[in-house]
Amino acid sequence: MHQSDHDIRNRLLIARLPAMPQILIKLIAHLQADDAGMPELAALIAKDAGMTSKFLGVASSSAYHRQGKVVSLEQSLVSLGTDMIKTLVISESVFQTFNRFPHSGSTDLRAFWKSSLSAAVMARALAKAMAYPHVEEAYLAGLLHNVGRLALLATAPKEYAFNFTARDDAALCAVEQRTLQITHAEAGAWLIERWHLDSFLADSVLYHHEPLARLEASHPLIRIVRLAHLLCSHADDAESIAQAAQLCALEVEVLENLAGSVARQVEQAAQHLGIDLAGADDIATPPAYAPPSVDPVQQRLSDEVRNMVLVSEVGQTFARQQGETSLLEAITRSARILFDFDTAVILLQNPTGHALVGVAAGEHQQRLAGFSIPLAKGGPLAASALECQLAFLKRDIPALGIVEEQLFRILGTDSLVCVPLALGQRSLGVLIGGVAAWQIPACQKREGFLRAYANQAATALETAISARGLARRQLDHVAEEYRAASRRVVHEVNNPLSIIKNYLSVLDHKLEKQEPVSGEMAILNEEIDRVGQLIGGLADLQPVATSGVTDCARVVDDVLRLFRATDFLPPKIEVVTRMQDAPCEVEADADMLKQILLNLLKNAVEALPDGGRIEVANRGHVNRDRRLYLELCVSDNGAGLAPEVLANLFSPVRSSKQGAHHGLGLSIVHDLVTRLHGVIGCRSSKSGTSFEILLPIPVPTSAAAALPAPGNIALSS
């Protein structure tokens, strides 16, 4: 189908054409079932007041009225019989739909109704003669075979009014194609597909003007409707009728016998349906086919309004898509419908902006997956993207680049329409539509519409790409958190593993001397449990500190006992403690406090390669912002820290120590102290380094409500 600025198909998309009522679709489906019973039929028909009235009126007419008055719908149905019920239900449903078409009330439709009824009755008779199993389907197809003429009249009343009453033949189809770029057969098939009726119904409507030579192997319903149309609208074309009869395996004599009975049945059906066919044959037929004159300014204005509506609709469609892939498929699918592209693909700029690459959406996904066009090397496609200009390419253009030739082969067309997906002067990529060469002028006339469409697509794509970038950044952030957590766990697990290794040596030595090892076994069990807790904490990126009261002095003793009983503490390093006699209870988890002290003591040992002194001291209580803390200090008399090291002390940096995870210890200490709602600071000079930790002490219940929540207060160095 051609495209032009008089594109009726676009108007069909936004025209308020009637939908087939759901109740009538259910009735048709019910009647086509083999087990349709009268009670079920009555229940369905009773839901439609107009249908019920029609049945009661027909059953009460002189043709069916017998002794006694009909008192119920079910009795009326019984008196009418199954065949008449089917005829009335299908006919009434279709004509109710016909009457809701715009302009149907202002146009004399008697000739149209007579033609439709005649084709329906003839199609049913032909179906019976051919032993086609779905007789009522044939009747419905005959009724609908010219519904496209009503659709065109409703959509383009000015352009089509002159031809609506013209003789229904190949010449009319040619005029429709030339003036509207769509025939009534195509419009009718499109409308039936919108109604979601059986697909063979749409095919029978689409091909009812098809040359007979092409219908030899077609579905029986298509051949039935083609022959019914010839018999009702072209009874003088004996040659075509004979050829069509041969396709249906019917003798011409059979058709002659049907003609008389069909006329009587049409009159009877019209009477029951309340359709006045009087004078239908006297309606004047125009002597020639000619499109009405149209004001070009008015037509241009109408087209612009139509395009604005369509652009708004597709923008809403794009906004409803979930995910980038579904959006790209919606863009290509809508472009094919609106611009009559044979096929459509999208190339997007890669993250570096140096090339256009194929996307995995729409058609030709496999072949486009590795397709790439460098933007720096020029060519019409690259220029279209870089300059944000439409490009119309034909296959016979001399010196086409390899990439353009590849696209021609992939899309299988002889012309390409390249539409940049741009926001202002920034291009996201190119939409490429494959068309025939004769469609290029029509596409060029619609440049404004193409640009507006591309702008909607680019806006939706920008939103989708931004959402993808945000999701990727969130994933990267989570991945980095997991990497940091894993580094922390590996670093911390090394401490208990080293302790376990050393204690195994001690255990082996004591067992040789047959000395008691219960204390060592208890420590091993504790450290193995701590390894399990550390590894289990990897599932939580920021594990929450467990609450509880811990005796700080006991934890210090446990840690020093571990150091003294293993090789962690060289003989030339002296460790002293100054723990006050006053209670040393703090609000902290014992394992976390143990982990803090292990790291600080290891750092202190490493700061004294030639030996020295380490002190662990309880300096008593400190009041900070009306909250009481216990100050615990770990100090050494080493050479001190360089200023640049001190400035980044609690950041996870790469240290000069050997190993993949060194440089994390003090960062982990800082995190652990923070989780305990404590504060850590460091003082360092040439005479040594001290780490001062403030840990909250338990607050009596009566005083807890009066105290502010602890904060992270930095100590001055």
C-alpha cells in the first residue's frame, strides 16, 4: 500500500470507528458451537434489549404466529427455529454496527444494505452447496465483505462520498488506490482484524476483488465470498462467474437455481430486520469516477492536526513500555505502521560516541548484533546521525559504502529512509526504514511528521538510557560494596587463622610433653567460631553491632594472652597494661572489641621492628556532649607516623606491607568503632603513636531518656 500526505490509513487509526459489541461477538461464537441450546441462547439474547425486541417482534408476526400468544423469549426462539435465529442474530449484530459508523445516518444506505444482504444469503447458499461446515461464518463474511466502504466513507467523507455509490468492481478499487492509497477491501480487512474476528473472515474481505487465477489454492471461505460477490454485483459477467464456480467445484446450473431463492430470502431478511429496501435499485450511480476537489490549505491543516494527534499517541505508547528492549521494539513497530516501512531497524551510538551499533530488538537481531558504523569515517548514515538530518538513500547511488550496501542486503529493500533520533543537536542514533523507491517522494513530503516522531522516540530513549545508567551505577555501587566487604573479611579472617595456626603448634608441643591442653582447645574453638562469624558477615554489607555489656579489661586480657602464647609478640617487645580497678564495662560486642584490639596491637608490633614498648591503658571516663565514654588507649614508642599517612589514616589505602589486603586494618577499626557508637582518634610524633578510643558506657535506665543519642565526635590530634 502506498503512502502519501493523504494517508487514509493514519486516519483509520484515530477515527472513531465502531467496535463490534462484546455481547454480539459472544452470540456469534455461541451460535457456531455445536451444542448451542435454546435456554443458553435465550439467556445471551436477553442481555441485549434491542435484540430481544427484534426476536419477539419477528416471532409475533403473521409468518410465525400460531395459535396462542407467544409469552417468552425462549418460546419465541423455539417458534423461529435455529436457522432463522442464526440469521437474525448475525444480521442484527452487523447492522447495529453498521448504523454506528459516522455519516451512516446522512447517507442513503439502502443499496449498500441490499448488496450486503444479497452477498450474505448467496454465500450461505454456496456454503451449503459446497458442504462447507461453517455455514453461518459464510453468511457473516458476505455481510461484511463491503464494510470497508463504510469505513472509508466515515474516515474520508469528502474524498469518498462521490465514489461510495459507484459500481463495486476493479475500476473502483483502482480509483481508491489512486486517490486514497487504500482500497475498500484493504480497509475492511483491517477493520475486521481490529474486531478480533476469525482471520479467514478478514482474508475473505481482503481478496473479494482478487483475480480468480490467484484463488485456486485459497481457503474455501475466500472462494465462496468471491463467487457470491460476482453473482450479486456482476451477474452479467458470465465468464468470471463460470470460472469462479469451477474454483468452488459447482456447476453453473446449480448457481442458476440459487438465484431466485436468494432474492426471496433477501426480501424476507430485510423485512424481519426492519430495513426498507424499496427504491434501492433506483439510486443513481455516478457516470464516472472522480475524486472531489480538496482545498490544499485545508488538507495541509488537516494533515498537521492528524500528525500532532498521532505523535502524541505514540509518545504515550513509548512512555508505557517497560525496559529498553520493549521500547526499541515499539519504536520500530510503530514506524512500520505509520510510515509504511517494509522493515525498520535502529542503530544507537555506542557509549564512547564513536560508532553506530545495531541493537538486539525488532527484526534482523542476529545480523545486526555485530553491526557497527564508525562515525569518523563519514558516509551518508554517519552524516545523518552527526548532522541530525534526514537522509533518503537509493541503492543505485554511485560509490555507496560497504556499510550501506550491507544494510540494503539485510533489509532487502532498494531504498532507505534514515531518521536521526535526536534531542536538539545531540543524536542518540538512527532509525532506518526500508521502503520501495517509489515511496521516497511520499516520505520526503512527511519530513515534519518523521522528525516529530523521531523526537518522541529519542525522548523516550533518553529516559530509558538514563534509567539503565542509574541501574548500572547502583549495581556497580553494590558490587564495590561487596568487594570492599570481601577484602575486610579476608583481612580479618587472617588474624584468627594465624592464631589458630600458632596455637596448633603450641598444642603439638604440649601434647608431646603430655601437658594439659584444655585452655588451648578453648581458644581454638573461640577463634574457629570467630572465623565463621566473619565469613557469615559477608552476606551483610554493613552488619549491625550486637548489643550487650562487655568487660573491657577481660577482653584486653584475652587478646594479650593470645599474643603472648603465640609468635605474634616477639620477645624484644614489652606489653604492659594499666587497667584501673574501677569497672571497665562498655556498651559493645565482645567479639567486635576483640577485633579492634587485635588490629591495633598488630599495627603496634609492626611499628616496632627493633623492639620497644606497647601500652594498653584504661584512662577512665570522659564526658562528651553530655554522654559518658570509657577511654581506651593503645600506644607504642615507635618512630611515629608520617604526616601524609596520618592525614589518610582511616581510609582503605594500599600500604607498603606485603599482601593483597594490607592497608585495610585501620579502616576496619574505624568502621567497627563507629558501629559501636564510639569515637577513635590518633596522636603521633617522633616519640610514638597512640590510638585513643571512646566507647559508650552503659547508661542507667532512669537516666537514658534524658541523654541525647551518641554521635560520631572526632578527637583532635
